[in-house]
Amino acid sequence: MEKIEIIGTDPVKIVRSILEQEELNQQELAEKMGVARQNVSQALNRNRISMRFDNFEKMVSALGYEIVVRKNR
């Protein structure tokens, strides 16, 4: 399996990048998460600063990715 790395500080942009990379839409993400599409839409279309980490983590995990934290050099 190819290793894909998406780097960023904006959780909304990261999730959108993953959706694009995986050629998925919000409905498909919602189905993977077991939630309504409106929940995903609200999380991705709200003020980006307000996305909670647990929502970000659930989305990323449902898409088969993990969150990695590295120390700046």
C-alpha cells in the first residue's frame, strides 16, 4: 500500500484533501462514520477554528488515516 502524507495545520483543509485523494464525498464519509451527511457538512463548513479535535480524529480515522505529531526542528 502506498504511504500518503498530508501535512497541514487546518483540519478542514486536511479532511478535504483526504476526501479528494480518496475520491470520496461528504455522504460517503458520513456513511463510514455512521452519522448523517449534515453532521459532516456542518463540521467542514463551519468556522475552521471551531472544529473539535475529536471530530477531526473521527473523520481522519474513518478515512483510514492517522494523525501524527512531530516536533519542529
